Amino acid sequence: MNNYRDIKTLDELNAAIHQSRQVVTVKEKQLKRRFEKARAFYTPRALVAEGGRKLVSKLPFTELALWLIRKLRRIL
């Protein structure tokens, strides 16, 4: 029952209350699942890993590799 203005009997009221409780229960379960996913994602290990990935993506690997090759050539 979506239109609560049309409730006229006690049975209709009880049915509407039951339906509302079911909707609230489903929403609580969805919210709990979302919270658990967020909690699992934002662990210290995950945050450090994400920071490492962002740092590594910004490093100029080609320039570092060329610099290393030049140094090795001079040594050899």
C-alpha cells in the first residue's frame, strides 16, 4: 500500500506497517553491505597500496631507465 491516506481499516494499517518494516529491513541490509565494502576497502594496507600505485604511475620510468643505462655504460 503506497497511499497511506486510503487506509481505512485496522487490517490495512497492519499491512502497511508490515510492508514499511520490510522496506526498512531491506534498506538496512543494503546499507550494511555498502558499509562493510567501504570498511574493507579503506584499510591501512589498501590506502598504502593505492598511494603506491598513484606514485608509481607518475614516475618517469623511461628517463630513469635511460639514466641507469648511461651510468652502467660509463662504469663498463
